[in-house]
Amino acid sequence: MKQQTHNSGVFPWILLAVPVLWLSAILAYGYEDGMTVFDLMGRFSTLLERPFAIRWTPHTPKFMLGGLVIYAFALILYRSTRQNRRPGEEHGSAHWGDPRQLDRKYRDKKEENIIIDAEREYGPITRSLGGTVVEISPSSPHHINPMEVADGYGDGENPIAMKSELITSILEQQMGVGRVNGSHKSIIDRCTANVYQNYFHSRGKAPMPLLTDWRNEVLKQVDPEAREIALAAELITEGSLNVFAHPGNVDMNSRIITLDLYEMGEQLRPTALVVTLEAIQNRVMENRKRGKYTWVFLDEVYLYFKYHYSGEFLYRAWKRFRKYAGIMTAATQNVEECLKSETARLMLANSEFLLLFNQAATDRAELGKLLHISDTQMGYITNAEPGHGLLKMGGSLVPFNNSIPKDTELYRLMSTTPGEN
């Protein structure tokens, strides 16, 4: 998260030390050997009636030093509560406030904003801020190579295992839910290690592997399950949906970039969501080595939970990003779909920050049990107006109003209501 400086606020704290020293001198003047704290406090109220009738005593330096120590400790405690001590903590759930965050964060050149836009809703505000919109589709000239390994990828983790997780998620979407078994995963892991062997041995000087290279490696295997894997991968490597089987050419060097997946179609969109998240993971790890924070905005998150391995892939990224100075925000209007997934429920329950808007009756009941929302608090997400809802920060729940006047440029850029933009 963006780190704030507080140098301008030092002088008032120094001034506040003066009355602390003065009160310490009053206590020292009233103290006598053998007195208890309660005796001193009883005399203190009398001394305050004549605050200037004091003189220096042998106890004065000790009391002043003690007063300054207590003051410093209280100051440190106060300042620590005003800062985010967990800068990589995940920030979850759906909220209409994403564009407002983008507007603020874009002005900080030390941070980057990346959006996965499944429904083509973030283009206007991205362009208005001078950002880049990249359309990813079967007919697009833009390509993301899911096999690409950026500088810093897997730092502290096994990059082969991470890429195997990605490929497993992609193949599950081609083979069907629950069809990827232990034998399939063993072959996937073996082939992934083989296809990266030259690249890692040459320390990145050999060509980056492609998804087609990976499938060719699968075809070399004698296991009967390898034929199933190769057949499932054929459509996205050699067939009409081979958009992710090319060298990557998407320029991610923009402070705000939107990856538009609107034209991917229902068959390829789940794969596109996972592949673009992997590309963002590469960027997050690169930025971490540069000392940059990366804000990731993930729209229509429910699509990930239609498949087991893509949901697990998102969950691992959700936890992993915060270790690499990546802050992820997920948004969805389809809460019901998310609540069907145990992985999604776990992510919701463990998210530090949630914005809840108007919810259907069945969703409210489930969210109430999951997040421990009272009936009174539930009223703020029942028949709520646009922009109104309930904010959860840690263990606190607060109603909010984030309405934006309709006659503003910001509203025009943010609205997805037909006919309003």
C-alpha cells in the first residue's frame, strides 16, 4: 500500500511534551519519600490548584524522565494504530468503489494498477486516466504466453510447481470438472519440468517455452493418460482457440492497464481469466524487485469458482500476492455463485476489508452467518440504494454512503447502467 510520511506532524508532538514535563514537575514537587502512588494522586489534585507554586527538588529529573518515557510510549502506540502494519493484506469483496481507488492510486508513480475486465466496464475510466486497455481475444494481435517466467518469478517458491498448478487449472477447464486425477497431475508436473529444463539451465538465455512446446512434450510420454491430456490441450494449442499458444507481446509498462476479456467467449473466458492472472503474477513479482506496489482489480470473480482448480489457483494467488507487495481487490455481483464454493467462503471470511452492497434475501442470510452480521446491520444491505451498503474492516461493521452525483464526469465514467454513458 502507499506509504505515507508524517514529518510535517513532528512539531506539534514536541510542543505537547511541554505540559507533560510541567505535570511531571508538579508531581515531583508533591512527592515525599515513602509515598505510594495513591497518596501522590490524592495530593495531586491539591497541587493543581496552584500549578505555578512549584520548585525544583531532587525527584524532579526522575519524574520528568519518567513522564517523557510514558509520553513517548503513548505516542508510539498512537502512531502505530494510525498506520497499516499489514501492507500486503488482501482486500476482498465486491465494491463499486474500484474506479475511485484507481483515480487516487494512479497519481502515485511508485505504484501500478492492473485490472482483469471480463465485461468491458473499466475501459472508459482507464483511458480517461491515460492508461492502456489491451483487448485479449482469438482475433486480437495481443498475446499472453502462460509459460512466461518473469524476473523474480517464484522467488522463494518452486517455479515448476507454480506453472504446474497453472496448467492443471487450464486443462481442468478443457477436460471437465473432476476429470483431472493424480496420474494426470503427475504427467503435467513431469512435462512442465522437462520443457523448462533448457531455459533454466541456460539462465534465461534459451527461448521461453510456449504452450505448444509443452503439449509436444506430453506427446512424447508413453502413459495412456498422456494421450488424454494432449487431446484436451489440442484446442488451445493447435486449434481455433490457440490465442495463448504464442510468444507474449503485451506491454505491461503502464501505471494503469486493463486486460479486456469481453470477446473471449464462454468457452475460452475461464482459461483467459487464469492466464491473465498468471501474467499479472509475473508483473507483481517484477515490481516487487523494483520496490513497487501493484494494485490488482479482479472483476467478476465468481467465474473462477466455476472450476475447482481455477478457484484454488485464485486462492493461492490471493495469499501469494500480499507477500510480493501486491494488493488484490475482487468484485462480483454474483455472490450466490461464490457462496457455493468453500474456497470463496474461506476468502470472504478471511478478508480484512469488505464492501457489501444490496443483497438478495438468500445471499443476505448466508453472508450474515459467514460474517456474523446482526439483523440490524443487515438492514443496510436490504433494498439498499446504489452506492449504499455495509463496510467491514477487521472486526468492525460500519454503514456507508458512497453515492456519486449523476451530473459528474466521474459518474459517467463509472456507470454501467445502459443509456447512462
